Amino acid sequence: MEFGPKVIFEIPILGGIPITETVVNTWIIMIALTVLAILGGKTFKKVPRGKQNVVEVLVDAINKLTIQTMGEDKKFFGSYMGTLMIFLLFANLLGLLGLRPPTADINTTFALALLTFIMIHSFGVKRKGAGTYLKGFLEPMPFLLPLNIIGELATPISLSFRLFGNIVGGLIIMSLLYGGLIGLSSMIGLGIFPIFQAGIPVVFHLYFDVFAGVLQSFIFVMLSMVFISIAMD
């Protein structure tokens, strides 16, 4: 059984650029978030009402989480961390609509982890200075330099594979479950009435898509905050 993202179409340039489910579904999320941002951000008033209350509560919660995790001096990370959290939530929950989550593709999770990796070291150098920051790789003993470098390089790998593994694992289990239920329906002569597929998977969707999806989004963002904060302090 093929569990990788399918190629939807190809752009006929440079020998053909394949556009997979991951790319198409990411475009869908981008469009949805853009529309929500436009609808939620216009007609703001001094006294919040209706949807403005929801938007302000969400922004305030993200800013408070950023300050509690990273410190008051790093609250400007709230906008990035909030965007990352919302994108991951939409991506991880896309399976509820029958679409393949973009985070079930290692290319997506590694790209996001690479952004965190770049921010860790760029803001670390900016805060401490290049000399002081690089000197930290020699601590506590200079001979530990290779291990310290390996440890830093392992950060984006562990971040990306943790998120990818949990999401794609749930996707595989749900695919196998649906396949088994279809076979069971056919065995008892109910192939045209998918009664098992309509009810049993709900509980599993609640765990693999909702619970695991929300949890993994939170973990990825929290780890990003912690790693960046440690590099800057």
C-alpha cells in the first residue's frame, strides 16, 4: 500500500515540476487562513464585540504563552509562534475533512523545523554576539565541541520526525482501519452499506486527528520557544 503523498498534477516547466497532495492541501490552508485573517481583522473597534472578542482572546492567549515560556523581553516572537501554531492546527486537523495532512509529509515538518533551527542560531548570535555565542560550543570542555555540534544538528531532525511520525502514524492506522472495515462489510454482504465505516472510525479520529493533532502542534511550538529562548539567554 502506498502511503506517500500522491502527485496531483505537474507544471510543464524544467522537465515537469510535480505538485503533490501536500502542496495542494497547504495552498488550501493558506487560502483559508488568509480569508479568516481578512474577515477577522477588518472593522475593528475600540470596544470589542462579537468576532473581535474571539480574535483578541486568541492573540492575548498566544502572547501570554510566549511571555511565560520565553520571557517578557521575547514577547515579539508571539506573532510568529501564533502563526505557526494556527498553521499546524489546521494542517493536523485536515484529516477530519478526508484530506491528507501536510504534516504527514517529512518535507513540510523538516522545513518548519529548519526555520526554528535558523532562528535558534541567528537570534543567539544577535543577542550574545558571534564570538560569545560560538564560544558556548566549547563549554563545559573544549573536547566536547563535536558532541555539541551534533546535538545542535539533531534539533531540526528530532523536531521534524517527532511531528511527522505522529501524524503519518495516525494516517496509516486510519487507512488500515478503513480498509479492514470495508473488508468486514463485504464479508457479511454489506458492501454497499458502509455501516461500520460510518460509526467505528469516529473514536479513532477523535484521538489521532483531534487529540494527537492539537497536542503535537502545541509540543512543536513549545519546543521551538524553549530552544530559541535557551540560545538567547
